[in-house]
Amino acid sequence: MTTPNSPDASTTNPILPTDPIAPIAVICLTQRALATAKRIAANLQGASVHGLRTRVSISDVDVAFDDTITHLQQTFSADHVIIGVCASGILIRALAPLLAGKWQDAAVIAVDEAGSTFIPLLGGHHGGNRLARDLAERLGGQAAITTPGDAMLGLALDEPPVGWHLANPQAAKPATAALLAGETARFEIEAGSAAWLTNSNIERNDTGKVVIRATAKAMEMNSDDRNNHEIVYHPPVLALGVGCERHCEPDELIKLATETLAENGLSAQSVACVASIDLKADEAAVHALADHLGVPARFYDAETLEAEAPRLANPSDIVFAETGCHGVAEGAALAMVGKDGTLIVSKQKSKRATCAIGLASNDIDPMQSGRPQGRLSIVGIGPGQPGWRSPEASSLISRATDIVGYQMYLDLLGPLIDGKSCHHSDLGAEEARARHALELAATGRDVALIGSGDAGIYALATLVFELLDRENRSDWNRVAVQVSPGISALQAAASRIGAPLGHDFCAISLSDLLTPREDILRRLKAAGEGDFVIAFYNPVSKRRRDLLAQARDILLEYRGPETPVVLGRQLGRPDEEITVVPLAKLEVDMVDMLTTVLVGSSNSRHITRGENSWVYTPRGYAKKGPDAANAPVHSLDNSKNEPKNDKAN
């Protein structure tokens, strides 16, 4: 079932960052600014909200921090794009000591709490100006762009559109200076849609001192362009079609492609994408080539490639017998450049690979043709609160096009899944959810399959791999599968009460829906005899009320009646409850489906110290003797770079 959050019900789609690798941190320092921070993050793919713990509700942010300056510096040093919903002075004072250079520093944008003004402080020509404009347009604000090229020329010569590459960035500054001083420009557009140039405020004539060239040809650039007023751009107009044998070495395909480009005088910077048949969607060599060129990989089915047969230079009946089309490399290149494009380099071969090059009449947008390799991220979101969700999990969910999960878990994600296609099913329909997620990913979608806790502990990751094993479908096998861990219920319960899992422990599910009851009873006896701390998952349900009582009675044969039992209910949520009871007094009615049960071993202790109540399981440090207990602990005094004895200080 698809919810109203699907793309066809949404008016906007999240903005892709200029650098798809760079994570984005939206910094929020006050509760008043939180609404704006969340609106910004919801409009940015891969963004997370970072909140100051003492001033912002930590249940509403992805990352909570204690010291603003330290967190800003650490985040900036980790190459995050920073959007600070705060005074610009805070950002300036925090980041000034860390600045490296115009092209090294990540973008930093200051936004007022109302979200009305977006000011790029750093990285204006490194994606900051564009990001500020896009956000201002999305959120009904205004971008305050201060760089002179943008303000007077209507563009920045050193920041071409996505897909375009500036071949000689060192020439941008003198060329911009000349244009700002009143010189005119001569445009020589050989390839690509240069509307971003021709619609600018740059004054043009046929004798202009500044030459602005757009070409797919490789050009030798002068290393000293301080006085050079020629700007060379490579537009995204080349499609690199490839084919290869299964398990072809990536280096072979990369070598073939790069040599083919060089031999034909073409720039690798004009390659918009690597294209192939969908049978190669999981081929490592194809993806390695795309990564090498810094472009996406796109794939077509055999029927689409066969439609290009009349335009192939080297149709092959052998290829048709193996793949269902008469040409993979040439067909994929032609499919990507479209009916108005041409094949400018026919099929070139190495021992195990082929490639061909198509030239489009306009800029190629890889998002509009072919499809990517499908991705399935099996994501554990922890017990529920955003602070316990890993940054990786948030990033995978933000990146996904489709979200699959039980509705209660999707509700916990809040604005993180706004504008996405959401698919939910009832509790108990786990196989249907896993199957639907695989089906979506097999069509080239980026799917996040959501579970609470950890995805691999009594959760959906196992079911996905079981389906892959059981059915062995070729389309599913080509999906890129990733498991993202989360904080499990047993970890969450243990953290709230101390350290009951401090020594050997095990986990047992008390659900007999999938595991025979006799196996559960046998494992209970084995765990009792082994004196393990035990975490019970699925302890009770509406119809299953007796196994927990049986478990209690079995364990009482191996450990004392005062053994502490921790009951963690609604962990990480507003109505969280933590209760400790003696094993002998554990009653079934104390537990429901939202409760995790931890039963201590014979060594576990329930103690009260001051106003605090703790449960822990000792590992035996006391047995190491007084010498170990009294050994000095050394700390490093960073100011003097000398060790100091904590006991002496």
C-alpha cells in the first residue's frame, strides 16, 4: 500500500546537493529555529538536523551536541556542508581558524530563524550560491549573493551547472575581472545547451577579448593562465556505452574507455554517463568505470537496446543470441543520446570488454533515460528516538526514493520521509514487505526497508537474504543490498538501567510462530544451565501468554529468586518505562508486545546508590586483585604534551 507521501502527491522533491557525497548538517541553536531547520532538511536530500542539547528538544533532531563551537568545527572539518539557522557571526567565529582555501572549504550558509534570508558565507562558487538560491526559492525566502560575478554578470564563470566542467579554472578569475572591467566576450559553442551562458548578463560581440568556449574535444590547457582570457567548458554531451564479460577486471574496462576517448580527441569531462544493458547492472567493472569518471551508470533492457539496431555500426547475431539485442555498447550509447544524437565512435574492443561513444545534440540528463542499479538498504532505526538513529541510517533514508515498513515505524521518521513514496503493510506481513522492497529495487529504485532496533536482530535483513536464497531471481540478484545497523532493543534497555549485559549474554525469541515451541524450551534450558544473561524478544502477544511464565519457571531452576529482571517498555519514546523486578515475582501481565525483557545471570546485581538504581553483571575485575584496582591512570595534558597521573592530580 502506498501512502499520500508518494511523489505524485507531493509538490516538491528534495534538492540534491551539488556534491552528492558531501553530507549536510543543518545547525539549530534554539527551539524557535527548529521549525525552519526541519523545513530546510526536508528539502535537502541527505541532510540531518543538529540541535544544541540545552536549548532544543533532542527528540526532534538527528544529532544533539553540547558545545556549539566545538561541534561546528568538528562538522566542518569532516567536510560537511553547514547550514546554520543562527547568527552569521557564530559561524564566522567558529570556522575562521579552520579556513583552507576557496576550493577546499565546504559551503557554509547562514539562515535567519524565520527562514527568510539565505547568506552563503563560504563556498559560494563551490555550490553554496546555488544551494542558497534553491533553498530560498523552495522556502519563499531570498538569497543574499555577494560575489561580484553573480551579482553583475548573472553567473559565476567558475561555477558551471551540474554536469558541465571548467577545463581551466585558473583562467576564470582573470576572465571575470576583464568582464567586470567592461570587456566583451566571444562565445564559441560547439556542443551542449549553453543557455546558462547565453542568457546571462555578459555582453557579447564577435571581437570580444574574452573567449568562452563549450566543446567536447580534449584541449591542451596552458598551466599559466593568469593573463589568458579564454574559458573552456566541457558540456555533458557524451554517452559512453560499454559491455563486458562477467567478472571483467575493472582496470581493463577503464583502460579501454579512457584510451578510446583519448584516441578520438574527446574529453572525459564531457562524458555524462556510462550506459549498458540491465544484465550488467551489478557488474563491478561498469560501476568502477563510472566511479573513475565521476558519472552515474545507467542501464537499459534488451528491448530498448534492440530498438537501436538500425543505427548500429556493428550489429552482431552472436550478441543477440546472448543478450536479446544486436549491440550492447553501441546500443546503450545511442539509447542515451536519443534520436537526435549520433554514434561518433563505433564499438572498440579489448579482450573482455567493449565500448562505444555517442554524441547528444543537447545536454544529457542521465536521470531522464535508462535506470540506475536498484538499491535496497535494510535500515534499523533503533528504538525510535532520532538521537538513537545512526547518521548512516538517516543518510540512507534521505537518499531513498521509496520507503517500505510497518506504519508505526514510518511514523517515527517524521519529516525525514516527507515527499517520498511510502509503502506500508500490517504487523505480521513481514515477508510481503521484504518481497515488495526487492521488487521495487529490481526496477531501479533506491529503497529503504525500515525496521526498529537493529535490522539484523530478529528483523527484516534475515528475511531479505532468505528470499534471495530461496528464489534466486536474476533481477533481484542484480540489486545492491546494504544492511545498516541500529541500536537494538536489548542495548537500549540495558543502557537505561546500567550494564546488565556486561558479561556473556544471549537473546531468545519467545514467539512460536516461526520457531517450534520445543526448540524454544530447549534453548531456555541451555541458557539457564549456561548461566547467560538473557534478552527476551517477543515475550508475549495477545494470544500467546504462557511461554514467558514457562521461561521464568525454567530459569528459576538455575538461578535465585532475587535475580534481577529488567522490563524496558516503549524504549526511547516519551512514555518509556523501566522496571526492575525479582525473577520469582515476574508476572506475564507486567509485559506487553512493546516490552523488552532482560533476565540477569546468577552474578547480576541490582543496587541502589544515592538516588540511583542500577543493574549490572560483573565480569570479574574484582578478582584481578588490589594492585590492578589501584594502578595509576595516565591522561595526556595536550597543552604540554606530557602524561600526568590522575591520582596525583
